[in-house]
Amino acid sequence: MSTLVDLPVAEPFAAAPLLASLRGHTVPGLERHDTTIGSHTRAVRGAHGPALVTVTFDRAPTVRAAIDAAHRDDLPALEQTVRRWLDLDADPVAVDTALSADPLLAPLVTARPGLRVLGSPHWFDTAVQTVIGQQVSVAAGCTFTARLVASYGEPAPRGFMCFPLPHRLADADPDELRAAVGLTRARARTVQVLARAAADGLSPALPDFRNELLALPGIGPWTVDYLAVRALGDRDAYPGGDLVLRRALGVATAGEAEARAEPWSPWRAYAATHLWTETVYSSASVPADAGSSSA
């Protein structure tokens, strides 16, 4: 069934940077971005089957979501998925007030009041995409992820594909996975180990989730910290080792980046998003190695 719902959003709300981030992370087949009307469509999963969500940002102070669900009972949960994905439950006044106290961030907050942290419809999707995107550009990571979705995903409405389920990737033939996606042997192994862990119950609800992730081969602190920003809703998460952040701050090490961010707590994820947005989406040219960040 299809329905339209206007999701309320606290103002101020910086829609343009959020759209730019959605556009930059678009995975063909899983998603479609329409720059003409400012909409973004993505296949997601409901309890009763695949669904399709299209969001538009031209009805402030709301975000309009067109939801094509397998069953009407899925609608409330899918609405919450959209709210989490787009950070619609943020308190922008509290965030902006706190970050404006820092002379580095103050002009960025003035330029983009109400900036949101781009989230994720599901942590596993973002975790796999982050692993695939390690050490390559964001565009290349999206291309690799599109191949993964095309080969192992599940059909969704209107020709879209849902992201592969963990057991589907965990049980895939390793050589076939590498060939289909174009991954290195090490990267493919990390994807499958992560998928097996998720299939066996690894979840952000577990108290030791972070350490469980760090114990997996090929997953280090940057990946876990970035996932905390994007998929776990931790608004104080901060990937200090991120190359783009370190360049924006003019520091050489993760430790220096962490020290510089101490005054921004408990809103460091928003500070990181401001720096990513200013560096990646507002510059005429993106740094050649910006792929070291999945901003």
C-alpha cells in the first residue's frame, strides 16, 4: 500500500546539505536521487517485506515521505526509520547554540543552521558500505555497493533492490562475491565476517557491540566511530582518525583531532558533519583522497 505522510521537523532545518549528502552517497539500484525536484528514493525493509520510501524537502517545517509498504502495519516503523535516517528528531537550537561558541564552527553554523547528521535506515547496510568504501572514493564505494546490491539484494517495488540480508552475504561463495563486486580478497573477507556476525545476532543493542565490531578482521576504530555517527545515533561520536576532518582542523594525528573536539561534546557528530559538509560539499573541488572519509 502507498501513503503520504508529512513528518514534522524542528526548525531551523538545513535541507540543502542533507540532500547533498544523500546525493553523494546514492547507491544505484538501492536508491535514486532526483536533483530536479529535490527528492530521494530508497528501498528499505518492513516487517512484512520490502518497501520504498521517497522523501522530499519542499514543505517546511515538514519532510514529506511517500511510503510504498508491503502492509499497512509496517507504516509506523517505516516512519520511524525515515526520522532516524534523516535525523528529524534533533534539537537544532541546542546543537547550534553549543557549537556556535567555538570560533572555528561558528561561521559554519551561521551558514547552515539546523544541520542534520545523515543517518542510516539500518546499521548493517551502512556498516557493509563503509567497509566496501575503505580507502576508495565515496563514488567508487557507491559503485561497488551497487554491484553488491544487484547481485545479492532482494527485489523491491518499482524495480529497486533492497540491501542484501546478512545471511545472504555470509553464505555467498567468496570467489563469486569478489568477482561480482570487484573487491580485494581482504575486503571481501571482512564483508563476509561482518555478515556472519550480524546473521548470528551481532546488534547495536548488545552492550559490547563496539568491541565485538573491533574484534572483526578489517574493522578498526575509524570504521566503528564513523558507523556510530551514521548508523547508531551517537551524537557524540567522532572519528578522529578521519583524513578529511584532520585536514579541516589542520592537525596531523587522530589524537590531535580528538583533543580539538573536546569542547564540542556532547555534539561532536554535528561538528564533524559541519566540517565534512564545508570541506566536501561546499568546495569547488574535493580533495583527491577524500575517499578516506565516507562523509
